[in-house]
Amino acid sequence: MTLTFLKLNSFLKSLAHAPFFIIGILFLCLVSCNSKAEAENDLNVFRYNEHYNVATLDPAFARNPPIIWPTNQLFNGLVQQDDSLNIVADIAKSWTVSEDAKTYTFTLRDDVYFHKHKQFKTIDSTRSVVAGDFVYSFNRLKNAAVASPGSWVLNNVEQYRAVNDTTLSITLKKEFPAFLGLLTMRYCSVVPKEIVAFYGNEFRRNPVGTGPFKFKRWEEGVKLVLRKNELYFEYDADGNQLPYLEAVAITFLPDKQSEFLQFAQGNLDMLNSLDPSYKDELLTATGKLKDNYKDRVKTITGPFLNTEYLGFFLDSKSEEVRSKLLRQAVNYGFDRVKMIKYLRNGIGTPANAGFIPKGLPGYGSPGFEYDPAKARDLINQYIKETGNATPSITIGTNSQYLDICEYIQRELGKLGLNIIIDVMPPSTLRQLKSTGKLDAFRASWIADYPDAENYLSLYYSKNFTPNGPNYTHFKNQTFDSLYEASFKFSDIEKRKVLYEKMDSIILENAPFVTLYYDQVIKFVPKNVTGLKANPQDFLVLKRVRKSAKMQ
């Protein structure tokens, strides 16, 4: 019962002298039909909220989840990860690795097409992806004028070339067993030269890729809409073309309580965080859904390659931060099990091991158990050696983790170490951490790629910030030697032995305090199926369905 505006206007004029109750009934019918149509459309639209404004939809700048999530729907690369962190085919249907583990040869599919755009200037406004498109995309990623934060991904690449339209060869400078994992990053997506050249810097808001969804509309800071890609090349096991959804709609409410209210009212299809402002409304202390949500909401959980920690800047002017005694005291001085139970409602694993998170080879080095007596002894030893009777450490954090920092503050205060908390906006925290202007800081490290080397790179001395991710400026010659040696082994079991040794070294020196290994948790209505917990918390929507009835 859809009417154009002109027809509807004419129709209402013809009713100008009709009895009021007839007009009322007709109006209710129109509203009812329109609402029904909108409801039916909503069944095929997946709606979620992003707290932070998305700065770009260009995959060359996909450095954080707010950008990675939408670009993950829009673009593809050579390879991808499944939900068990296995590297599987994407645009490359197969590949081989040379005996010296330096040259990778990829055979591409010939049925992958870019999203339609008139700038392709073809009859059907698209064209297939060829190996030369990856050469162009990699050149762009490395281009200093583009200034992509992901250019480092190709630092170890000696050369890459298109052998022909369906064959791409990549040669490394030296062996790097985790290289395929690097290629799964959104930075390595294929983009079309014609469209990037046409839009220039405005490609950021006019993306054209090959993904399961294509760009439709973006009102920055308000709403982003993606539509189903009718040319998408992947099919399910039953021969049905992906994706199942018709569209993805993303809103940008910055307030998490507003987001929770929208979810509770049925206006969002996913809640992707456990914020202190509403965690007790949803979950019991043991992490179970409360009774008033069980009939319409379900949780999706799984391991998350994310280590939450406190970092110490070892080149700090603070004598306390430079003291290994006090850094170890902080590690011993609070109960991580109690912290997870009461502040995280049981979501996450207490980090009583090393920096490598649960789920990766190398995890499990004996860490710091709760031992307040040991912590007090270490603090007293520091006081005795230095004569500083009132030691204190300032920790920078954002408001989201204030409760955890305050818990640590209370526990260490009882033992004689004063913890000062400096709360700041997330952007300020990131900037000061990256420039070495914080004595200590709350941080997290989410895996760029699924290999423990990615975590250990934070403590390799040649990665000192701002030239790398070594925010603590930790330096140890033995650690560096083991780190460099790990690249020579493609056998994960051999690398695992080295990873464990490196993890033990950094544990002993305590440039960090591991808090917990995170857990993916998503809340979705029961009529949403096919959404899974990914260990890197990538949002994969191509196999998601929505049904009219709760499952």
C-alpha cells in the first residue's frame, strides 16, 4: 500500500468532505501498512552502534575496531581467518611457499568482482579482480604520501609482482612464519585503482571493494548504511549466496547507557561491551544472564586475543617506576580473581600468567599470584634501600577502567604503596602513552595477527616508541636474541619454546602488570543467528540471519 507523495496528496484532498471517522480509519490503515513494511525491512537489516566516530572507510587506515568492523564488510584480501584462527582462502584460492620460506605464490579466483561503480566505465559498471590490483593496493599501502598506519605490514617484503592476472608472487627479505597472518589484516585489502584515483582523499567516504556488503550512505557521526553485494563470490555449504542480510545499519551514540536503552527497546541487534554502567543490570556476578532477559536475549562468548595490562615506562624520571621491586610489588599486591568476579562479573580470565594471552602457543608461563605479604616485603625493601618512606606511582587511564584502577589503588594503599590515578580521554591516553609521557598507563593489546610474536614485539628493544609498539622501553639482550631467533623456525612447536623463554624474561623484569585476558561477549536478540565470537573480535556478518520469531 505504498503511495507516492503526489498520489497521497490527491487522495487526501478527495476525502476533504468525508466523515472524520472514515478518515481516521484510513489513516490508521496507512500507518499500519507502513509500520508493517518497515518491520519486514528491519528483519533483513543488522543494526549495531559504534561509540566512536568512524574517521574513514579506507582499509589502508583500518587501525582500530571502529574502522575494522565496517571495512571488514566492504573489503577482501588474499586470505582470511576462520573462527579458530586458521588461515583460509579468500580472493586467493590456494598458495604455495618456497623451501626457504621466503616466497609465497598465490593463485587468485577469477570470479571476484568489485562493487559496481560508473567510474569502471564498463557495460555492467564493474570488473573482476586481477593480481595487478594487489600490486597497486600494496604500492599504495607503502606510499609515504598516503601515510597509512599499516605500511609496516610490508616492511619485511622484498618484492611482489603479478605473474599474470591470476598469479601473485610475494618474496620476503627474511623468513617470517606469521606472514600469512599479517595478510589477513584489513590493511591488505584489495582496492580498485580507477576508483581511488577518481576520489583521491575522498575515497575514505566513497569506498568500493569486493566485500559481502557495499557502501550505501554515510552521515558522519549519525548513521552508516551498507547494502548487500549482489555480486559477492562466497556461498554457504548448501549453495546459497552470501550474505543473507539485506543491509547493515550503524549508529554512533557515544553514550553507552543510551546504547543499552536502544538495545533493551529492540532498536539494536547487538550489544558488544560490558560497561560498568549496566553490567549488573544484564549479568549476575558469575556472568549469567539475569532472568528478566533470558527469554529474549542470548550471549555469545569466546576467547579474545586481548591482554589488558598496566605498563611502566622504564625510561621514566620516576624512581619508583624504575624500581623492579615496586613493579613486582604491584603485580603481587591485588587479587585478580576477585577483580574479575566483582568488577567484570566473571567475564575474562585472571592474568596470573605472562603477557601472551590464553589461546596462543606460548601462553602459560608462571606469573604473579596474589601474595600481599610478598608485596609488602618488596615495598619495605624499596623503602629501606632508598630512604623514600612514601613511594607513589601515577597511573594514567580512561574512565572505562577507572573501577579497576581504583581497586588496585585501594589494595596497594593497604600495603604501603600510594597509587595516584590520572583519568583522561582515550585519545589523550593513547598519545601520551605513545610519546613516553606517562610513568605508568592502563592499556590493552589486541592481536594484529594470531601469533605470540605480535605480543612479544612490544618488548623488543628496536621497537621503542615512537618507532614501534615498545611503549615501556624495555630492553634485554637475551630477550632480543631469542626474539630474532624465533623467525628462523616455521615449526610452531620450536617457536613456542622460544616464546615461553621470552615471556619468562619479561615476567621476571615486570615492565607490566597483566590484569586479565579478555573474553569476547556479545548480547544479541534470540532471533539473530550465525553471529560467532571471533578470537580477534572481528565482526563477521556475511553468515548472520534474522528471523521474525525468537529462536
